[in-house]
Amino acid sequence: MVVVACAGMLDPAVAKAQRPVCPDPAPADLYYTACLKGGHFITAGMLADFSIDHLFKASSSPFTRQPVEVLRAFDAAKVFEDDAPIIKYLERLAPVTFTRLDTATGTLQAKVPNEARVFAAAVDVAGDRYLLRWRLPPRLAGGYWRTPTVLQMAFWEGSRVALRVRSMRGLVFDTEIACVVVSADGIRSVTADPRVPNLLVVFDQCG
């Protein structure tokens, strides 16, 4: 029996594609935090469904997710009524299309019509009122990396969501979202401006 071994260097682009696309949290990072009790049950199911679609459906064609259905899944407490402005707005948005590149990574995109690029409304959450405004690019686009328990979505510069949140208590959050990490532990949104704290929604230890 003759065994022939061939050694070579992996293309750096291929090696990089196998890594997470969002930066790891650092001790110096600052966060605005919120808590969603029981959220890990929701994300566990969503991540499992995403893995199935990525591994099986996306091998032959892209798959999609409707933004309004994602919000409804997390709104177990029915904070938003079916006719709430944010629900009616999200219903107008086109689905996000996910296209697989390999078993771990892919790209995402969604076209946004001009009339739907800006949303602004007052939102009441847990007894507090927030003035919410976001601006979408003509084309939301980026890349994603997944495992059965984690989904990371990084948005390319020029194709990101610009988010502004102002509370009645004076809190102002105004920046673009560069990356989102979803896991059974919580949701971490990484801001494009390092001077602006990130957003963190945790699923356990709610007061």
C-alpha cells in the first residue's frame, strides 16, 4: 500500500471564513443592558431552525426570514399590539435572504424601498417610554457565521442599520449596528462607534 500525503498552506481567505465574524467581548466593553425572561427558549428554537435551513435548504437555494416574524417570536409578553406602528412597519419590509457559502458561513441581504428606509415612533416598554428611530440603507447586506447554538451577523460598512434611541430619562443612543450575536444566553449588538456602548439583552437573572 502506498500512501501519498500532500501538504500545503490554507488560503488565508478560506481560513478567515471559518472564524466568527463578530469581535469577542472585551473586559473594557461598555453595555446598555436589558433582560428578556425566558428568551433562551425562543432563541434555541430559532437557532435550530436556522441551522436546518442553512445545512439543508441553502445547499440548493437561499432561505429567508421575515423581520416581523422575528419580532413577534420575541414579543411573548405582547408588548406590541398587532396594529402597533412598529409591527405595521416591519410587515412592509422584504424578507432577509440568506445564502450559504459553506457549512458555517454565508451572506445576507435585503432590499429596502425608499419609503421604508426610515422608521420613527414612541415605544412603551416595561413602563418606560422610548423614542425610537432607525434608518436603513437601500440594501442591507453582510455576512454570517453559525453553529447550532450561535448566530453572528456582521453588516458591511454602508449597508448597516443606523439606530437612535432616546428615553424620557435622558438616555441617548445614536450609532450604526456593525454586528449582532444571537445565542441561548442573550443577544449582543456591537456598535460601529467604539465610543458608544454596545447593546446587550440577557435571558437569565432578570430582576
